[in-house]
Amino acid sequence: MPTEFVVVLLAALAGILIGGAYSAYKNSSTVAAAVLGVLALLAAGGAVAWFASS
């Protein structure tokens, strides 16, 4: 699997998770928003790390 493909997938996943965190926050579900926010940060960090390692 090409490196760029994995990076784009991880970045897209991070974007979806950020959207979910924002939606959960707007619906007063702070625990879900926090969990989704942490997962989004991990996905974005993974994308950056994967890109930097290539």
C-alpha cells in the first residue's frame, strides 16, 4: 500500500472523528466528544508520523 494512500486515509479518518466530536459536543455529550477528540488526535498524529517516516 503506498505511503500517501495511508496518510490520506488517516487524515480523512481524523476529519470524520473531529466532525463527530463537534457533533457530540453540540449535543451535550462531553464524554463522547472527549473520546472522539482524542481518537482524532491519534489519527492525525499517526498520519503525520507515517508521512514523516517515509
